[in-house]
Amino acid sequence: MGKFLYEMHCHTNEVSRCGKVSAAGLIENYYRMGFSGVCITDHDIDASSTISKKLSWDERVTLFEKGYAEAKKKGDELGVDVFFAWEYSYHCGLQYAGGNDFLTYCLDIDWMRNHPEMSLCSLPEYSNAVHADGGVIVHAHPFREEGYIDMIRLNPRIIDAVEVFNAGRTDKENKMAEIYAEVYELPKWAGSDNHVGKMPVYGAVAFDRKMSSLREICDELLAGRGEIIKLQDKDNVGG
């Protein structure tokens, strides 16, 4: 039996402003690539989001679920498991602290609805709230370098794991993330950070059996079980 592949980091254009592919198109592509499951991690409401800040918090949260809901609908049609999560971006006041992005798993849309303070709280406060309800926090692309990022910030005491392979980052950035995880003895994660649908390379986590839930996936990875795979798309070489 082959490996069961899971995507842990991707975005839809229904919710993520930087997304270039619909939720349905995203899932169709992962079905083509043989993935068993996909975790939708759209950018949170106060980050790179399509959702107007003029709406009430409740209205914004309702709209936030659209990307996941559309992906789940298509996943049910094709037999691909689809899970709900998000990528939280830390803001210092109203300013985005570039590079501080945290994949947040194992909480539902009602958790977000009941925590409007997440938009302005400190990172320790966010971490405490997530962990109090059993959520999992993974530092996404911790060594990402871009013009809008003024410094690399590491937060080993508030996270559960490190994304050591991100298909959208450089080999150097991913290598530094792996060193970070090893030095601090943090579990390792992987994801494609997919915004476009078809990619030349994907970052997957793989298991010898099908996972029953997002909780099981996270528990296995946190325990050091599961495999990180760099998967090439032979039909999309060169992008």
C-alpha cells in the first residue's frame, strides 16, 4: 500500500486575498496529485483577507468559513478529506509584524467567533487561548525573507512545531527552519503554502495509513511520527 498524503498549508481565493485559485480548483488539483486530505489554512480575518473590516466580527467570521466550506463540498464529491484551520498573523497594534505567521489547527469556526480579541492580543495571549482549548500552533516559514519583513522573529516557547519544509520558500530558508526545530527539540511540519493550485513541488506529510481526523494528523506529527515529503508534479515541471 502506498503512502497517504496530506497538505497542511494552502489558501483559497474566496478568503485569502493573495489566493489565485478557488477552493474547488484547489481540491481538484490535490485529487489529481493523489492526496488523501487537505487542510485549508486561509489567512486570518485581520491579515491578507478578502473580508471587509467594515463588517461586524460575526459577519466576518461567517464569511471566513466560505473557503473551507467550498473545499469541503468538492472534497466530499471526490473523496478527499478537507479540514478547517487558519494561518494567524501577528499584529503589533494595527501593524503586521511581518514574518510572524502561525498555522493554527484543531479548533473550529465557533472558537474564532468567540474570540474577537485574537485580532489585537499579544502572541503569548493568543498561544494561551489556543492551547487552553486544545489547539495546535505551528510556526509557518519562520526564516522567510521578503522586503516587507524587517527582522526574523522566533517564538519557540509559544509554539508546538515548526514548518521545516515549505514548498514556496528557498532551500536556505527551509534548512534554517529545520535547524531551529532540531535545536529547540520541536516537532517538524511541512506544507506547500499553496496559493495557485498547480505547483512544481508540494510539501506533504505522509503516513502508512489513512488518518481519521485533523486531530489524529496533528497528534502523529507532534509525536514525531509521519514523514515529510517533497513531492514533484511531473505534469507541471517549471511551474
